[in-house]
Amino acid sequence: MQVDGDVEGQLHVDKTLVISESGSANGELYAEHIIVNGSFEGTCYAAKIEILSKGRVNGTIYSDDLSIEQGGRFNGITYPAPEQQVVDFKDVKESVEKKAAPTEKKAASTEN
């Protein structure tokens, strides 16, 4: 996926997210590989993050592979990638299914 305009909020991308020179993102990014040649402010989680020569990043990075080209700018803090997913989608699905399941109610009997 490539961002050429302005994006705000959460972005979840399976493979590669590119913020082009004309692109700007603000919020949370989740991807396998993030390439920034525009501007980003917020928090990003990726196995590999590249800040190119025109890239500007302000915020927090969670990654084990960060590279910054000459001219690229990063202002913030970095952390290693999380050991495991923040959310286990199987557990979420089971929780949602339990909440959606109809519940049985016993009919109250009244005697006169």
C-alpha cells in the first residue's frame, strides 16, 4: 500500500506500507515493512522500517530492523519488536462468539 496524501488513524497492512514524499500519516501503523519518504507522526510496529532521505518520523518505533538514510530524520524513541502479537485473534473471535450466542432464560411460573 502506498500513501500519497494525508492519512490519520490506524493502518494495518499485511506486507509493505510506503509513505511517499508527498504522503503524510498520523496515528498507528502496523505492517511487515514500512518505508517512509514523507512524514509520519505516531507509533509504528514493523519487522523492518526504513526512513529514506526525505523521510521525517516523530514518535515511537517498535522494530528490530531500523535504517535511516542520510538526510532522513527521526525524533523519538525505539523499542525492540514485541515478542508476540499484542492481540491473539483466535481469542478475540471466541470471545465475540460467546457474547453473540443466545442465552437461555427459564420461564418464571406464577401460581394463583
